[in-house]
Amino acid sequence: MSPLDRIANVSTLKEHEVDKLYKVEYKPITSTSDQLCFLIRPRIKTVKWICDVANADKATGKFRRYKIIFTPQKFYACEAVLEEQGIFGDVTTDEWAFYLLPLDDDIISLELPEFFRDNFLAGDQRWVRTAGSALHLLHSLYGPFSKVYGIGRCSKMAYESWREQVAEGEQRTRQAEIGRVFLIDRDVDFVTPLCSQVVYEGLVDDIFRIKCGCVEFGPDVTSDKSVKVMLNSQDKVFNEIRNEHFSNVFGFLSQKARNLQTAYDKRRGMDIKQMKTFVSEELKGLKQEHRLLSLHIGASESIMKKKTKQDFQELLKTEHSLLEGFEIRECISFIEEHINRQVRLLKGLMPKDYRSLKAQYLQSYGVDHLLTFANLRHLGLLVEQQPGETLTVMESKVGKLVNDKTAGKLTDAFSSLARKSNFRALSRRLNLVPKSGEEYDLRVPRDMAYIFSGAYVPLSCKLIEQVLERDGWTGLEEVTKLLNGNEFAVTGSNGADSKAKNDAQRIILVMFLGGCTFSEISALRFLGREKGYKFIVVATAITNSSRLLESLLDNHV
């Protein structure tokens, strides 16, 4: 519903003779209309429900026309269900190749939150071609790309799918507008999305949930009725604070309020002609800015209240200690206390006291979460250290097993296990965790670590920085080994490498397969300002720790 609303809202649809809009809720349809059009994702559960609707109409002698529009593409399995249920001849099907939804000047989403669970947990690669098609569309509009870098099994498959589509299609020579492309799998870096966000846009997403670039602020923010607000660079107030560490936001908003008051005060002493000019040219803009300023002050106050209630500072301290590998005993005590108090589902990384924490968690939240634990283990997010083994021994064992080419294809679970247990070594090699005790001025950030209060540079963004600096993976062999390989760097065809303008070379498309956080986007914007790049982020969906963990809960099965 949310992506559709960005393209065609209810009034637009009604202009085109749509009588009523229903959300798919797997219940009988009460509509009296003789035509039903279903705009759906290609899911078997949804197709079965449509079959039930059509068969129920048949049973009561009701004649209707049915049309199913699959988006972003139609899968054979869905058509097979229509045939099995005996209504293949009663419905017409179509495909809406809706791959990309621009959320802002530098953010494009495929709006496929299911990509993460389907691909990385269930091993279902149905969306790989969709990602390839999205890349193909961007290439046809803004290519040719001079260089494509990537890391991860899914990224490699999406790249190959895109190349197949390029080979099948018509070749056109055009001036490149995007120089380089970087593809990265979400399971290359699970640590970053599990860290608590502290930049303003990330916190707004965590607390209020941003959907398709739009957020709903309730009475606790507006002091009146709920309002929906578009959050993008058109909102001048938001645009200036979105990437700021939250500790800087109130100071900025206070200064903005003072500036606004000064602008209003200009009216005093104006003659009629000056007042007319002020009203026609400035007043509307000032009122709009005043409204937005009030909303963001209200949102900041609401965030402050909620985070104070949640022992947020203690949570951040625990996360930072886990990232550094210090004070693990205190971290476990903090986690145990929160389990016993039934504070919201666990965020963060489990240490070696796996069984104790698991037992306490299941006692507190219920045995239904046994499957959730199995899912976490499968992804390598929850690893039980074997008795008598040190972590480095375990790292080398699993690392050798995964990287031994003679072993053939191993399961993704083993790959993830190797990556997870190698975090310490990766952190050291890439300097992801700055030395503790160093002063870090969040008002003047010196690196991408500012997005996590100076405690951690996001692995995903650090990899992008290093590969762009080196123009490939040379010199990062030890790092890619720890990440289980699947890295690639390919020079584009059509002589784009030599002919592409310098402007295009500074524009870099980064595609996150499995979701991306607003914190990572903020980090890339910072890197872009520092290095003179313009990053455009393409994500299968915008994610955060809650969404990522929710997708692993047993109720998704």
C-alpha cells in the first residue's frame, strides 16, 4: 500500500474508475463490484487466497471478472497454483515491472523487505533476478558503468543476472552518468544493522518507523492529531539534521528557532510596499519552515523521552563493550537483567554464555522462540563456542573449512558462521573500533565512526571506502578471506572506463542486497563529503535492528 501511495494515491485511482481499495487481509471480500483487480507480490499464500475468493463466488453463483497483477514480476509457481485450484481460465494475469522507488535524491528502494529472509535464511533465490533487473534498468538509464565491484554470493549472482540481461538486450552507446557500482550482501556485515542507531534519521526510523520515505507523527509529537510527513531533502529542517548525531540536534533546532524569529521580526517598521513583498515572497516559506521546525522539535522530545525510559545509555555502553571485546561479564549481566524484565526483544550480539542466555530468554518470552534461535544460529548470528576451544582455534577451523575449495559448495550457515566468528580479526585489520579513551568530538566528526558515537566504523562502509581507494580488492586478500570471499571487480565494456567523464566517476551507486540502514546511508554521505564522491544508495529495503530480527521470528514461517 505504501509504495502504491507514492505513485498513485486513492484520489488518483478513483479518477480512473477504481471504486474501492482493499488491503489483502486473507478474509472474504464483501465488495459488490463485478470486477476485482488484485495488485500483489508473487506469493503463493496470496494466490491461494484469491483462488478461495473466486471459488467462493462460483459456489454462490456470483459472476465476476478477476485480474491479478504481479509486481515486480510473475513467478511460474503462482500460475501453477491457479491451475491446481481450477481457476486458471477464470482469471487474467499481468506483470508490473515495478523495480525502483526513489525515496530521495540519493536513496532508491526496491521495497522488498522479504528479500532478506527469503534469500539469506530460506535460501530462496527468486529475488536475485529482480535485483539484476533493477540494476539493468539503472544501467540502461545512466550507464555504461566503468567499474563494478561486489562482495557476497548474492551480489555475484545479481551481477551475473544483470550481465545476461545486458547481453540479451539492445546495446546503445551513451554518455555515462554513473561511473562505478558497488554490490554488497547484507550477510557480509550483520553487526552494523544490529547496532542501535544514534543519527537523527535512524532514530526517527527506530521510534516512528519510516515507510517509503513517509512517517506518521502522533499526538505525542504534534500535541494535536496525527500527521503524515514526507522525510526527504525537500524538508529543509530535516535535511540539515538527518545525518547529525542526536546529541547535536537540539542545539541546531534551537538556533534554527532563533533565526526564524529574527526573520519574522523583520516585519516591524516595514512600509506597505515592503510588507506586500514580504507576504508574497517570504511569509509562506517561513510558515512552512515553522511548521516543520515544530514537528522535528516534537519528534526529538519524544525520542528523548522514549530512549531515557529504555536505559539507552546503558544499552549503548553494552554494545560498545561487545564491539571492543571488553567487560563481557558486565554485558551478560545487562542482557540477563533485560531478559528478566522482558524489555523488548534482544538486540545485539550473543557472547559465549549461549545456553544460559537462551534458557533465560525462552523462560521469559516463551518456547515459541526456539525456531527464532534456530534461525539466528543458521545465519551465524548466534554461535555457541565449543568446549575447550579458543575462539581463534574455532575461527581457523571454520575459516579453513569454508575457504577450502576442495570442500565444494557448503551451506550458507557455515559461511555465516565463519564471518561471524571472524569479527575481531576483521575489526583489527580494518581498524573498525577506534582505540578507547581517545576523545571524539561528535560536533566535528573525523570519520564514519561518528554514526555510532565514535565507537565503531560500519564494516560495510569501510569496505566500500577501501575498495574505492584501491580501485579493487588488491591488498584486501586477508579481509576477503575472513569474509568468505565471493568478491569481484569488473571493468565495464564499451570503453566506458577511458571515455567516462570525471563527473560520472565521482558518482557511485551502492546496492545493498538484503537491506540497508539509515546509519549506513549517513556514513556514506559523510564519506562522500570527505572524498568528493556522490553516493546513490539502492537497497532492497530500508532496515534496522528491530526489522532484521522481526524477519527471523517464528511467525514469519
